[in-house]
Amino acid sequence: MRSLYKAATLAALIFITSTITPTICNAKVTCKSKIKVPTIDVTKDLAQKDVRHTYTHQKEYRKKVAAIRKALLHLNPHIPTITSYKISFAICKYSKIYSIDPLLIASVIAIETGKTFIPTLNRGFGWGLMQIVPRWHKKRFTKLGIRRKIELYHVFKNIKVGCDILKECLKLSKGNKERALIYYNGSNLKHSYSKAVMSCYYRLKSK
């Protein structure tokens, strides 16, 4: 009886293997033929998701992003590739929406992060790339859809809020960049901040 049971079990296993294995193999072949291996084209991926709708032509924003990224790398050639692209696309997007010079935004980020271009928390006050101080901008967060402070570490959200603040400062200063930067920094006494940003800005402009 045991031998008959073993023989029946073996026959069942052979039958199952012979019918299922080809199906599995065919499924693998089909998947390989349908799924394309993603290429490491960061610019294409980010452009389609976050920037395309703000520019009329694809070549226009690609050229703009390349110029911004070149400026960032000029300030710090050691920025990780993905980080440099994310920041460049965010600057490209919101400089267009808020009508702000992208190099001015890049200069603010450079000074606020000490040219590391790494989102940080500065002494418990400033958050992220543009060092947003949450306690002063609760209404602005509601307007821009920022629900939690931790979201300020997100590159696009931080730059969005920063550009909204900077645009307001530029309006208050009637387009005067240096005065707008003093307002942005939050003190009428800190002219050294505006000078540092403008120095960085002119440096990028000359390149």
C-alpha cells in the first residue's frame, strides 16, 4: 500500500510540474517582453511630473533646468546628481509660476544651506532648503496646502513656500532685490545676509 501511495504521489507531482512549469516560463517571457527596463533619465522623469505644464515647449524648460543645474554645480560640484536635478526642476517650476529670477532663488538656497544644498533644521527655527520658519507662516501653509512642518523637508514644497515668501518680499520692496532679501531674512538689521545672497547672485550671473 505504501509503495502504491508513493507511486501515486510521484505521478501527481510529475503531472502538476509538467502542466504548471511551462505556464510559469511563458509568463516570465511575456513579462520580459512587455516590461521595459527603466533608464536613468532623471530629467525626463521629473520634467514630466513637475515642470512640463509651466512651460510652452519641452526644449525650453530642459534648457532652463540645465542652466540652473550648471549654476548649482558651479557653487558646489559635489551635489549628488538626483539632488541637483530635483532642486533645479523645483527652481525652474516656481521661478516661472512666481516670476522670480531662478538664479536669485538658487542664491538664497545656497546661502541658507551654506552651499551644501542639503535640507536642514537650523537651531529649531529654519526648515529645509530655504530655511522656512513655520511659526510665522501658518496661514501661508494653509493656503499652499502644507499640513505638517515635516513637509518642509520636501524639495518642491519647501521651494514653493520659499518662493511665495520671496515674491511677497519683492512686492513689498517694489522689486528691490536687496531690500526684499532683508525682509526675507526677517530683520532690517541683517544687511550682511542680503549682501551675501546678492554676491552669490552676481557671481552666477557673470557665468
